[in-house]
Amino acid sequence: MKTVGILGGGQLGCMLSEALFNYGAKVIFYDPEPRSPSFHRSAKHFCGAWNDRKLLEHFFSQCDVVTYEFENVAVNLLTSLINKTQTPLYPSENILAITQNRIQEKNFLLQNNFPVCFFKECNSLEDFLKNMQLFSFPYIIKTVVGGYDGKGQWLIHDKISQDKFITEISANEFTPYIIEEKINIFCEASCIVARNLNSDKVCLPIFDNIHKNQILFQTHIPSHLPENLQNKLTEIAIKAADKLNVIGLLTTEFFITKQKSSNKFHTECIDGFYIYVNEFAPRPHNSGHISRNACTSSQYDLLARVLLNIPLHTPKIFSGHFCMENMLGNIWLNEGQQKNLNLKSWQAHPNVTAITLYGKEDAQINRKMGHFICHAESYDLCNLYANNFREELNESKKH
Ligand code: ADP
Ligand code: MG
């Protein structure tokens, strides 16, 4: 029986553990949060800081293979743990070094001729002041490390917001940023590739993603994008997984626009749609939750198979349309900080076919606390059912 270590015990790690248990594996979690919901799931866990070398070494030494749902562990520390314990990390620390740093990631895209939006890296205030002049409003500034769900990002609309940002960063020690053109997005999409030790690859279908406030709001499948375009996205995602030599999962996030950018960087155009790679995630992805209900193999199942060396099968979509919608802490706070969500209204919504709650104790604004799935005959009906259910969840306090 294999023991798999998971760095990070959030919802991604928890759902991965379910898939690993299906194949009889043991799972050990490592997470700094003592109330991590993952700690109820496995017989053994380690609670320690991300830089606690001694504890991490102990954790690695207990595992046959380690993977991660949390991407911000120092790569040099991971490298020394792998060398010391001889426990492999999948996907490898070299991939993490690229994907945890937006400059490395964008430069990887540029160097390998992947389509990427116009960006400039800024390693000093002087760089920043010079480079910002290359962008017209609106543009986006992002921290190089540590951002997620839109955190560490600033949309600069005009000279006033630009001046405000400059005043703020001038008052503090400079941390590196990238500046990106703002894409006029027609659709966001993701493609998840699973790749194993034999370099066999399978892909989940293309997911259409809708964001609100830079946080994933809904994922829909099947994708409504033209087939040619979907094939191109899959081809790019596979090429990236091969180039990075991923053992595990690689999610590629795409921006699709109908407006050609004036930038000189590489872009791909299919039938009037321009494609840009936004970023990679070498782990299960929020958009991939939908694969648990809508596909013959989920992203978690595929990763479990790679980690346990079980052959992969190409996932197929079940018939009909599916929509996954994130449930944020706002719903819980609406209900007056109750720990248990009031799910009475679910009874009246038979097309809401699944609800997954993550067991997080503190509801916070914009914190991902769970998600629900709708299944219907069409995209429009899925949307309608999701809207109705969301409205009732948000209203339930008043009943
Ligand atoms: P993270 O997911 O790590 O928070 P992203 O770079 O994926 O960071 O940004 C989150 C969301 O913000 C994207 O999915 C997209 O909706 C929006 N966004 C980010 N960069 C751009 C851009 N250059 N143009 C338009 N929208 C963007
Ligand atoms: Mg993203």
C-alpha cells in the first residue's frame, strides 16, 4: 500500500484524498492550520509551518511520493528535502519554480513561443516607472509571487489610480511586479492535462470559466467554444505539459478575445478568436471540480492514478450540460455566521445534483467554502437553475 503525502489540506487536497482512498492508498497531510478540515480525513497529519525543515523532513520520510495543492513552498527547501529523503515530488520542484513566480512563468511562455499577453517585469521602482509608460489604460499590475483569487492584483484605470499606486509602492520596500495589458475577454477557459511517468497524457474536456471580482464564479461544460478552438487549446495545454515534463496534473488557464492586441508577443488566432495563456497550475484546479460529476474520470482520479502508477483513461463527458458554482463565505455571513449552512431550500431544486462543503470553520468574505453542481439539458437551463438556487441560498436568512 502506497503512502501519498499532500502539502496543503484545503479542498483540493481533501478531494484528492478521496480519489486516493478509492485506490487503497494511505494519505498524510501537511498544513500549518491546526483546524485544517483535511486533518479529519486521514489517520496521520503534520501541522507545521511551511519553513519547518525538521517537520517537513519527517513528513517526506513517511511518504512514498509527495504532491501539493499549495504552491508557495520554497523550492530550495523542497529540493533539499527530496535529496535527503529520496521521496519524489510530483509535479517536480522545477515546475513549481516556474509556476510560483509570474516572471518565470511568463518568460517560459515567451521563450517557448506560447501565446502570451503583453507584459513587462519590474524589478525596481525605476523599472516600474519606465515600463508603465508602455501601457495604455486600463492595465493590470500583479505581484510576482503569492497571488491567488485576484489577491495581489491592481486594475489601473486612469492616471489617478496610477498615481495612487505609485505613492503606495514608493512608501514601502519594493517587491517585484509584472504589468500586463488588460485583455478584453470574450471567454476564459481551462484545460487540465494528466501526464504520467511513461509520458502518457490524457486531457479533461475544455472548461468555460466565468470570473467575478477575479474569482472563479462558474465553470460550464461542454464548452460552447468552436471545436477548432477547443482543439487548439488542448494542443497548447499538452505541449506545455510536455515542455514542463509534468508528472501529475497541469492546468492551463486561457483568455480568449476577439480583439487582436497590438503587442508584438506571440498570439494564436483560430476563426477570429485570439488565444492567450494566462497562467499554469501544476495541481488540481478549481475549474476541475466539475469533472467529479460531469466526467467519467475526475481531475482527482487522474492525479491519483499518476501518483499510484495506475494507467490513465481518457475522460468522457456524461450527456447534458453541467455547471459548477463556487459558494463563497458571503453566503454563510449572510446567514449570521452560522457554522452550518441552511440547506432546506435544496429540496426544491432537483437540478442541483451535488453540493460539496469543505468543512472550513471560519466563513470569510470571498473565501471558497463549497460548491454546487447543476445538471440540465442545456446551457441556458443550467444557468437558470444555478441562478434560482443561488438566490435562495442568499435569501435563506430571511426565512
Ligand atoms: P490568480 O488566479 O492567481 O488570482 P490570474 O492572473 O489568473 O490570478 O487572475 C485572476 C482573474 O483576473 C483572471 O481569471 C481574469 O478574470 C482576471 N485577469 C487577470 N489578468 C488579466 C488580464 N491581463 N486581462 C484581463 N483580465 C485579467
Ligand atoms: Mg488564475
